[in-house]
Amino acid sequence: MAILTEEQARALLTKALSYSKAEQCEVNLSGGDSSNIRYARNSVSTSGGISRNSLVVSSAFGKKLGTATINEFDDASLEKAVRRSEELAQLAPENPEFMPFLGPQNYGAPTPTFVQSTADITPKQRADMVQQSLQVAKDSKLTAAGFLESSAGFSAIMNSKGLFAYNTATDINFSVTMRTADGKGSGYATKAFNDVGKMDTLAFSKVAARKASGSVNTKALEPGKYTVILEPAAGIVLLEQLYGGLDARSADEGRSFLSKAGGKTRWGEKLVDERVNIYSDPANPELPTSRWNGDGRVQEKISWIEKGVVKNLFYSRYWAQKKGVKATPGPDGIIMEGGTQSLEDLVKGTEKGILVTRLWYIRPVDPQTLLYTGLTRDGTFYIENGQIKFPVKNFRFNESPVIMLNNLEALGKTERTVSGESGQNALIPPMKIRDFTFSSLSDAV
Amino acid sequence: MGFGGAMLSQIPVMGSPIAPEAVLDGGIDVAVKKQMADIVLNAARSRGATYADCRIGRYLNQYVITRENKVENLVNTESYGMGIRVIANGCWGFAATDKLDTDSIAKAAAQAVAIAKENSRLQSEPVKLLPQKGYGEVSWKTPIERNAFEVPIKEKVDLLLSVNDAAMKAGANYVNSLLFLVNEQKYFASTDGSYIDQDIHRIWPVFGATKIDPKTSKFETRQSLSSPRGMGYEYLMPRESDKIKGTPTVLYRDRYDMIEDARAAAIQADQKLKAKSVEPGKYDLILDPSHLWLTIHESVGHPTELDRVLGYEANFAGTSFLTLDKWESKKFQFGSKNVNILADKLQPGSLGAVGYDDEGVKTKQWDIIKDGVLVNYQSIRDQGHIIGLTESQGCCYADNWSSVQFQRMPNISLQAGNSPLKPMDMIKNVEKGIYIIGDSSFSIDQQRYNFQFSGQLYYEIKNGKIVGMLNDVAYQSNTQEFWNSCSAVCDQSDYRLGGSFFDGKGQPMQSSAVSHGSSTARFNGVNIINTARKI
């Protein structure tokens, strides 16, 4: 099934709802096509195309909820899915936290999440884009491993209370690691966009190649506290732990880094440096995201951290009702305000420090302090008197993004990046941080 | 990578929800699957494929998710479709579809061939497959005693609510619990002449009990000491003979007493709040199998994957320090003489046990580390020739019909010591040490040298005795140094399986389930750091 238009989706969902006998019924329809090329050792390895669609029916009687799905769309199949969800709802135990489905919402004008040229990519185009990357490796006598994936999809929601929402989205995602033949140097670059026109696999591969060639013959520095410049692809994997942790309920329950003694929280308090401003905005032209979230709530422009102060927390609908506050959904597409300096400017302004391309294998160590561990990877360089002096061996770090953002020295210019851990896109600046804690050395290249 | 119990609230829901009775449907008849497979294989061949395989998969999950006295969610998911893999012009191609009518699957076969042909210009050398005989029509089923999908939902809900009740009555402020069931019904066919029908079951009960100190606002959680298993609901039917007692907390072999463990967890979460913060330095570590499985997974399992060694995972999961020259030397001392590591796709009750892998190879077991020396890797049909194999080791797996199969880790386990030795006897000889039970934080570099691990429970050992509980503990080491510091392994009576339900690898990332067995083992002079911070 190709991507359904809004009218086709509306018609199919209306038909599905017409079979409902439940007190409330909600139907979600989503689907799409994705294709990818994976390569390694300067050669294509696996690649493929996947097409899948799914209809989920949720029926409720009182506070009893049941869900069922089907991936066939004839009348009999639609009715079967509705009946099954109703049967399950009757079997399910009552959930005191069940919330009635939302009524109609005003989502405003759609955001430009869908770009036709991305949806129209051919296998030849994908192969050409990868070929450009492989050519860089060949020209530089490096070994490339990378991944290019394009996708186009749609999602729609409708319920018996009159809610309807529809969205389409495209994505093109590229990452490449270049390694020297002797295995002593490695460089990395990654980007993701809605619009294939912005994806320059040649340029990004050259960045990775330059880092690979420049990272051979590393010197070992003693572990300890260093000033670091985190490129956006490195910074996002720690930042996302912070804004992903702004959940009101766990803070209220006393089991979050935002919790305080006596059942209080840090909401409204200054948590990090006052130059830190983090918000989300579905209409941002560089990072457009859906106007609605999975349960139909409106995604609005919202500030999460303003001048270092925790401005908003996100809520489940149940917890918001219990607390008598607005049910703000979690962020989708984070933007952190930056400055005007380029990455090169940040390096120039650094007396002694370490430039970090990528952070890897990020895992929580202590939820109380939001302490995380992980390692640098694929291009770590020592800076002295404003210049990159030499590559250094990789480090393991143990650091909290809260501490990190309190030790902020400078912010560069915001750019779009993608997390190598979660796959989420964000607009964030390169960050210069003092006293970043490296706890041991790694022999890995 | 792996996901531990700490990910309780972030369990990925693969597939889509379905009604409870639907999971008991037998699915389509094997004869029909064979007809569909033949259509696809013929379509691929007629378009120029020199090899083709297809997998018709029905992947069922069930989640029962609770907290305190509430059932948060009850989800049945099903994912059904077909994945087709071909070699054309010497290059792999893959296509997957959830439309299983004749036209759609033939079209998908054609798409797989077209992708292979288009991408063959990006290839430096053609794919070489190790030979594989066709098995004809065969089948395999996980040897379960009680199908967990057939256990009434009420029974499962009642169990989890009893678990939560036990933890709350023992002093927990919060408790989350989850029962996660998997049934993979998959049919594989290839142009080699195999038609393989398999029915695979897995189960993972897990909880976390949290205790908060309202005065200090500190909180601690103790996660369950269960492990995910390739078993039916019998895993949740406690048996005294499967309990190990005399240790600081009861430990479990092949049957798990979830209620008993929850009660202990609530008490221990409170003890963790009051425990002494560790003094950093060198300690001898006594690692329980409920903890050691994850260290084995990350520092032995991943670096011995041949695809990583060769560079196929360089862009994401990484490469490996166990390069081919180390294996070729036949004398690379990966660990001490006490370290014997077995790769195993047969072990009953394990997550990795199947009859055949996802490219039609009958499964087996083999040595990876023998008396501390690296002797072999884990590999599949298109890589085995590089290390001189004449038949595949059967490590190919795809996590869904829509995912392309590739090399995944078999069960990788530390073999028990030959001399009689129990954990508490092992502790008697330790002057300054820490006994670690349960898994927690884990991180390792992309070539698997430098790692850091934490646990659920830490007990300080002084002069052969446990003197109290510690907190804020993590150990850092280098893989080769660590395994060479292994000075003793307890005997077979202490052997237990741990494992990961969500080992992530590949792009797009796929999850795989794998077990790691061991007995309690001792490691001398390992570096301990203190993880306490203030924000």
C-alpha cells in the first residue's frame, strides 16, 4: 500500500470506526516505505527495501482498554480488528489511570516534514550517493563503512470523539566511518534531513576522511578533567539524556535528578548555566516535526530550559490531570540556542583542550545525578593555543549533562545533527565545556 | 550492546497489538508456506539470482506491564510478513513485504534482485557462500513445558501484582514489573533445497523495587535477579532445588521465584541507601553469574564476532581488537588458563538455542577460548571462508521478517571450573574484595578494550568475610588484562545462565536475544571507581 493521502486515510479510518460498538474507539493508521544501502570494507554489504503498514484499533469500556491490529484493509478485516479489540477490552483489568480519548484538536498549519524529492529517490540515486562516498575512500586510500537510508511514510489518527490528525514525513539518514589501512586512524560524519537536496554524501565523507587521516599516531594524555569542544554529533548524546529526563511524574515521585527532599522538584529553578536555552518547535524550518504526538495531543513551541532555568516538564495525560496542570507532551525535535562562532572559531579561542568528534556507548551510571559513562571515538584531538596539535588516544568519560552545562564556556553556531545512540534529530551548537571528566584511556581506534 | 533490567520503562514494542486469542492461532499451513516459498525462489531465479532464500515470519510478543497495584498495559503484538534475500551479479539484495499474495511476493523477489544488480557496481568482490546442503522439509521447536502464551492473562497479572505487593509490603516506595513473552514462528526456504519450520519461545520476567529516603531525597532501585530464558512459563514456577542459598541473597538457576526475589529486593534497596560509599582502588572481584553474563557478553561475545573483526560493523557497533593475526598465532593469551569459553547454539533453556539458523544451517557448539587462548570466532556463510571454514557455524539471525539476516552472537559461556568450589568458599580466600551480584550499567569501547560495569548489590569482603554492603561502585578494566586476572571459577553446581533480550547491532539496528552462562568467578586486582557525584 503506497502512502495514503489525507482523504484516503480519513475514509479508511471512518470505515473502521463505523464497526465500533465500544463506548470509545480510536484507530491509528501508519505505514510507509524505506530503503537502505549498507557498505563496509569499501564495498556494499547488505541493502534492501521494506514496505509495511499497520492499523491499530483501541476500544474502551469504562476504564477497560483493549487494542488489536491488522495489516489487511478489506471490510471484513477492518471489522475483525474492531471486534478483537472490543473482546480484549472486556478481558482487561480496569486501569484507574485510563484517560478518555481526546476530542477534536486544533493542530494549525501542517509543517514541511514531507519532501517529495526524498520520497522519489530511486535505487540508482542511492547507489550514486554511496558511490561518491566510496570514491572519497578510494582517493584517500582509506577504508569506508557507512549507511544510507531513505524513507517516506504517513500516519493518521481518528477516534469516536471526533479527533482526526494526519501527517506525512520523509527522512534521509547518512553516516560514514573512514579508517586508515593500518587501523590507526578513524574518522566519522553523520547527517540526517527531511530533504534529500541537503544531503551531500561527498562533502560529509570528506570530513570523515580528513579526520581519519589526521587521527593516526595518537598520543596518550593522562585521564583527568579537561576543557572539551563537543561537536554536535558528540554533544547530542549527552544532551538528550537531560531533556529526555524532564518527566514530571518521576520528578514528583522522588526518583529523578529533578527530585528534591519533601516531595519537591527543581521545576522553576536554575539548573544549568544561564546561557542554556532549550526548546522544541514543530514549525522550525530546519527541523520540522509533526504537529501532533502519538495520543493526538498538540505539539506546540515550548521552552524546556530558559536561561538555565527548568521552564517546563512533560506529563502523561493522567499525571497532568492528577496535578491539575496542562498535559504537555514530551519534546519531538529539540533546539538548543547557540552563538555565532563556528567550530573553527571555538578551537581558535581555546588555550588547551580536546576536540571530540563522537561519543559512544552512553549508559546511565547514577539516575540520582544523571551520571553517564561512555567513550570518545573516531577523531579526538588535542588543542593548544588555538590550534589542533595532535590526535590523542580515546578516553572513557564519567559525566553528568547537568554538571556539563554548568561548566559551559562557549556555544558555537547551532546546526542540525542526529544522535548516533537514539537516532533522534536535533538542532544544537558545538559546546565548549571546562572540567569534563575523563576517567580512563582506551586503546580503541 | 545489550539492555538490562534498568530499561524496564523503555522496552521497545516491536510489531503491533493484537487480540489475546489471536496468538493461539496456528498460522498458515506449512504446505501453503512451501508453495509461497517456491513462488519466491523461482521468481528470484528467473530474474537472475544465483542464490535466494525467503523467511515467512510470524512474530508474537506479549507484555504484561504493571506498577504497584495497577496493570499499566496489556499488549499483544503480531508482525507477519516475508523477507527475501538474493545474490545477483555476485551481490546481496533484500526486500520485505507484509502483502503475501502471489503478485506481491513475486514483486518483492524482483525488487530484491533489482537492488542486488543496481548495487553490484559498488562491490569490490563477489559474495562467496560456504556450501550448505538442503535438509528438505524439517522442523524444530523450543522444548517448553508450558506455553506462556496459553497461560491465562489473569494468572500472569495476578503473579505480577503479587510480586509488587510483596515488594511494597517489604518497604518499597515504588515497584514496576513486567512479563515479556516472545514466540517466533518462522519458515525458511532456500534454493539449496531446505524448507525449515521453527517455533521458538522466550520469556523474561523483570521488576525494579525503589526505595526513597525522604530526608535526603536519595533513591535506590534494586532490579530483579531473573534472567531472560528460552523457556516456557515453567521458568516462573519456583523449585527449591533451583535455589542457591547461603549467599547474601537467594540466587536462581533454571526456575525463578519472582515473589521471593521482590521481597528481598525491597529490603536490599533500603540497605543500598544506607550502604558505605566505596573507597576507590584495586580490589579482588567475586562476580556472580547474574552479573558476569554481561561482562562476558560485551568483552568476549562481541570481539569474537568475525564480521566485527573484518570491519563490517565499523560504522556503528565497531571493530574488534581480536584481529586475525592474533587468532592465526594460535598463542594469543586472551585470558588465564581458567578461562574456557564455549560458543553454543544448542544449550537447552538458552536464548540462542534453535535447530537451524536464519540461513538454513544446522546449529552446533565450538570452542572460542581454550585454556585462555583465542582459538575461533563466530561466523556465517558469507564469511567463513576467510578463516578457512568448510561449513558455516550457524550464527545467522534476523529479528523480524522485515530485517535482513546477518551474523549474530551465539550463546557465549564461561565453562565451570573442574575442581569443587562454591562461591562462599571462594570468598574465604579473599583479603580485600567486592562480591557483585546482578547487572546494571555497562559500557565498552568500539574495539572492546576498555570497559566499565556496575551491579545491583555490592558486598565488601575483608579477610575472607563479607563485612557489609557498599554503594557507588563501578569497575573499569581492559578486556585482556581482566580475563588474565581470572584466578578461579566455581564448579558446575554453581553454573547459571544470564542473558540479553535486546542485543543491538547492525544498521538499521536489530535486536537479538542471547544467553551467557558461567559459575561465580574471581578476578584479582581490578580497578574500582567511586561513581557518587553532586549536582
